[in-house]
Amino acid sequence: MKDFKEKIIVAIDTIDTNAALRLTKTIPDAGALKIGLEYFCFNGPEGVKLISETGARIFLDLKFHDIPNTVAGAIKAILHLQPYMLTVHLSGGYDMLAKANEIVSEYCLKNAIKKPIILGVSVLTSLDDNDFLSLGINGKVEDQVVRLAKLAEAAGLDGLVSSAKELKIIRKELGNSLILVTPGIRLMDGQVNDQKRIVTPSQAINDGANYLVIGRPITASKDPGAALDHISKVI
């Protein structure tokens, strides 16, 4: 049976750098480690650097969203960390996305470093159609995700962060032009927690995901390495 560890991004859901480093040592074969706002706000770039120095690939999930120049400046400020992936909110619009792509390309060329994969965040997996109604947004979540996916492609982004519930329609509309990273992954017997649009690992891969973001089923396990190994073999 094929091992899919390289497709699994493990979400580091802690602000404790020592705990994050201990976890990192138990899952050296993970495709990448996702570091989000909570860890970054507490530990800053130095905290990210400590994890990166272990050799782990970093998915820096800060979801940049502001006016184009502010986003460009913020992204430029973290590129010295050489993340494997980074995220921007697609709802920031074409100009913001294109500016982000431009600044990343220019910086990496000038400094002779590998360009990170730029991912656009479509609709958070904590939102569903009812949330859209409360926000005054007409239409379904999947319709908005497709619109944003096309925007990501037009702005030259590398891929998309999207719920697996929309994977099939994205692949139908855009083919294989974008890398698709899917959060909200849970095992059949796992807890849903704060996610609404969730699926199992095997369903997500079969529907077209390139990478799966998995947190608690691995990080909350007594043996994270064994949990990663198990999940990778049942996909």
C-alpha cells in the first residue's frame, strides 16, 4: 500500500515552542508543518525559525488580507524564513493577490531562494451556507469557492486552500491547474470540533486534493508518529 506521508501537512496547534519542537521530532516524514496565527503571534519569526531549523518544511498560514501594499510589505517581511507555503485571503481581490505574487517572485529571484507556494484561502471550513446568509452573501458556499478559485488562477497564484466538499467542482471547473490544500480532515471516529465542511482523508485525495491538513488526530495522539503512519496508509 502506498505511503502518503508527503501529502500530509500537520497543523501545529500550540504556542509552546518546546512542545512544537518535540512534536516535530516525532513526525520527520510529514509533508510539512502548518504554523498559524496563534503560534506566530506568540513566538514571532524567531519561533518559526526554530522549527524550520529542524529541517521541517513550513506552511506559514497567516492568511494575509489587507490593501495590496500592506500585504506586499508584510509578506516581504517574512520571506527570509523561506516558508514552503504561505497563504493570502482571496477575498482581498485581484490587485492584492497579484501584488503578493509579484513581491514574492521579485524577492526570491533577488535573493536566490526557492519561491514558496502561494495559496489563496477561499472560504474558511468553519463557515457554511447558513453563515453566508447571516453575512448577507447570496448563493452557496461552493459557488463562492469556484469564483475565488478562478480569481486565484487569474492572479497567478499556485494553489488554493479549500474544503474537500468543493474539490470536485473546482477540479471540474479548473482542471489540475491549481494545487489544492484541504483542511477540515477528520478520521471516521474523530471529533468535528470547530469545523463544519469536513471529510475523511481518503475521500479528499480521491476528490482531487494534493495535500491534506491534519491536526488533532495526529498532534493529540499519544504517538503522533504512529498516527501519521497509520493515516498515510489508510488513504
